[in-house]
Amino acid sequence: MKVLIVEDDAETAAYIINGLSEYGHVADHVANGRDAFFVASTGSYDVAIVDRMLPVLDGLSLVRQLRGKGIGTAVLFLTNLGGLDDRVEGLNAGGDDYLVKPFAFSEVLARVNALARRPAITATMTVLRCGDLEIDLLKRSVRRGGHEIDLQPQEFRLLEFLARHADHVVTRTMLLEMVWDFHFDPMTNFVETHIKRLREKIDHGFECKLIRTVQGAGYMLGVQGTAS
């Protein structure tokens, strides 16, 4: 099991890490909420043990931001704040369990093991991002570098499909079927024309070109490489 310890007290963190290690678990330690957000955003942890009173970014805000990003890692709040309202606030913020300090390590271990057996939280993704490009699926809006980009409905569908498959090649046939519901090849430059128009709106004026043509294969939305 891989556990992330988000705790600003070094002695407490070391105590938990040593205990987990004795049971064969891998534990990483981060001392503030901001760094924890970037580390936990990889989604590579089974459980995160989070203190509420953290520097830079508090524990509640950290968990809310992770849940907002769709990170389903199970969270055990481990904190001095033990009132009923505190517990409710922690669980409502996206925590899965709540334990008050001082604690017995055996209980921490039991709760971590229980959380690891639960299926991960699944969140409905409402915002897609690729570099500085942001696609809000609820508002049907697109922004890049903080600037609003006006897209026609079919252009939005095309961009959404590319974003859902970011960093993967999508073929011309896939686009015809999934974006336009064509189950035949119109034998025209239909797709190429729409890609060109979308690229002009998304990439024009930006040094980093997001929409790329992969010769002989299809198209890709990603932050690396140069559009051809």
C-alpha cells in the first residue's frame, strides 16, 4: 500500500511512517498543503493521512481541491480538531474518515487498511484541461491563457473529444464517427477543414501549439511538440 502523510509536525509524521514501514507499506511525507496538492494530484496513493492545520494550504482546502480535480484517493483526517462540527466539516469536505489526536498507531493502521479496501471515489469530470487550455463542460465555455475563446457547437464537440483523449492520437475515422456521427467516409477534406479552423482559434497567438497533426495517423491534443 502507498500512503501519503500530510503533516507539518515532523515527529508525528516520522512516527506514522515508521509504523507503516514495519507493516510493509510505502509512505511519503509532505509538510504543507500546497506541496501535498501537487504530489497527491498524481493519483498514485491508496490513502492520504491529512492534518487539518497545515501551512500554506489547510487540510480542508487541500481535500476539496483534490476532489474537485477528480482525485479519488481515500483521505483520513488526523487532527487535534475533535468537535462534532469539526468532524462533520471534514467529512463534508471530502474526507473518508476522521481521527482525533492523540491517537494509537494500531487504530491508524486499522483505519488506513479499511480505507484501502474501499473502491476509489469516482468524480464526474466537468472541466478538462490541457496546459493553459480549460474546457468547462457545464458552461460549454473554453478559455486559454485566461482569455475566452468563442467556439461553434461542432467546434466545441471536436475540441472536447480531443481533450478527452489528450496525448493520444485520434484518427480521422474516430472523429467522423464520434464527433459528427458519420459512419462513412465523405471522401472530402471535411475533418481537415474543421481541424484547421479549430487550430486557428485555439493556437493562434500562442507559442505552444496544442493541436498537432500526426502524419499518417491522425491528430493529437497535447502540450509537447509542434503542430504541423
